[in-house]
Amino acid sequence: MAEVNYVNATCLYPGNPIPAVDALNLEVADGEFMVLVGPSGSGKSTALRMLAGLEDVSSGEIRIAGQDVSRKPPKDRDIAMVFQNYALYPHMSVGENMGFALKLKGVGKAERAAKVLEAAKLLDLEKYLDRKPKALSGGQRQRVAMGRAIVRSPSVFLMDEPLSNLDAKLRVETRANIAALQSRLGTTTIYVTHDQVEAMTMGDRVAVLKDGILQQCDTPRNLYDRPGNAFVAGFIGSPAMNLRQAKLTPGGARLGNIDLPLSDSMRSAAQAANLSEITLGVRPESFSVAPSGSNGLALEVILVEELGADAFVYGTLKDDPGVDNKHFVARFDGRVPPSIGDVVTLDVRPGEEHAFNPETGERLG
């Protein structure tokens, strides 16, 4: 068993009173693919490096298979790490790079070669074993770094933004390969990324961090459908959820030129918190074009992004205070998008609105 547990794990850098990771409590099940995601400076890479033994745990514990490893050196933690820059030895061949950690452990040449060949078959690297890293593409080097981790048969794989050096097409292809490989191997994996699309497509669960604090940890679907606070709501999803301050009205909240109905649970939670306004959230795909002549949400179009199947329409709402000058976004059928300057009328699909406490950011209802 190789479950991983962060127990009130804190990392405090000298001279900085604000923790880089603040009392992190996170359980990663044996064989799970856990993704840590957040903006730059959120503490996700620090949390990974604490587990690897590359950063000190100031307080709390980190456990692997139930054993506290907080004070153990990296070599005694039974982990293998894949870095952003691959960290391959340029003077060694692919096969030598992949087998180097086994050589340091004193594994015999024949056994070492067998393990390297087995990993190379998994990663389609057999024909490159005699090449030097400089003769490989970025995607191939990334696979070599993966292979070097695989041959060690560790309890836990740690991956720190391993795809960030690849182009967009190769990144999509490689993240699918990594997810499939992890599922096949069944090794507990913790993967750090700033790309929320990567997080949503790869992880069994996703942990969202901000300013060193865990905001929410859940399945990708639950994070998307029921974000626990306004930060998670605005971070998960592309384009981001529309978030607006909205005054409460009888039965709902005022959005632009309409009163948008809210669920009973949202209204009850807002009333219990003694709120007169809420932070209202609506995802771009939660709109539909209103029937002609109906009293829907009026959006004046100022930008249209045509993406083939879909078009994202950016605009302004009447009486909309905006958020940091952010425009309102709605998804349209890419074959019939509106034009700049048009005023389109939209309906919000019932039950797809989100409400948050404007003071705490926490979800209402």
C-alpha cells in the first residue's frame, strides 16, 4: 500500500512569515492519480517538493504508507520524480539515463537492462535506447524521464509540470498517454500543474490551492458542478465562470436587466447569513438563446471568438458593475454566432446558477 497523507503539513521559508504551504491536510489513496492545481505562488510545487524531501516540513507530518517521512532524506522515501526540465544526463544514452538510478543501487547489469527494456516497450522508446538526449524531440525526452521513474518501481510518482515545455498538440497527446500509463501501472501519482484543463482531464481527484491553502479537493466533475467557493468557481473552467455581485430580490437575484430565480436552498442560505446581495455565478455554457420577443438577459456583443464548433461571445450587460472590467461570456453555436454590436437575448438554464457569500466566498446552498 502506498497511500500518501499530508497531516497539517506546513512549509515556512526563513524570513517570510507567510507559509508557502499552510496546514495542508490531504489524503491520496493507494493507486490514485491526484492533481495539485492552482495559480503561480499557490504552493502546489512546494507541497510536492515537501513530499519529495526537497523542502523542509516546518510543522505537521507527511506520511507514505502510514510511515512519517517528514525527516527522512529523499533517497529513503521510495519516490520517483519527473521534473519540468526532464533533468537528463546529456553524455549518457537513453538506456543509460533510464537505468542510472538502478546502477547506483547496485542492481546487476542484466537485471538493469531487462527493466530498462520493459519500460522502453511501455513508452515506445525501444529504438531510441542508444541515442543521446540531444537527438530526441521534447516529447521523446519527456518519455525518457518517465521511463527513468518507471524502472525504479517506486511507491509514489511525483510529477512537477512535466508537460509545460511541450507544444500544444504534443501536450494533449502526452497527457493522455501519462493518464493511460498511470492507470495501467496503478502507481500512486501526485501531479502538479497550473493548467486547469490538464488537471480536469487527468486526475482521479483534483486539489485546488491558493496562497498555500487547500480550497477544495474533489473529482473533476464535482469541482466543476459544485465549486466550494468563488475562487474555485472562477479558476476551474475555460472560459471562466461569470461572477457578478447581485442584489437579492424576492425569489432570486438581479442580474443585468432580469431577476434570475434562485433555488430554495440558495435563498435560505443567503437569508441565514443575513445577506442583501450575493456573488452570482453562471458558466458560459449555461445560456441559451431566448425566444424572439421574450424578456431575457440582454447582452451587447463586443467580441466574438470563433472556435469551429463553438463561439464564445463577450459582451456587457445593462446595469452590470462588472468584476475588474471583465466582460460577460456566453457560449454560442459556432455556426450561427452573433456579430459585434448586436444585442442578444439569453435565458439561463434552470438550476445552473451558482451563489456565493460575497464576504467569505463560500458556496451558498
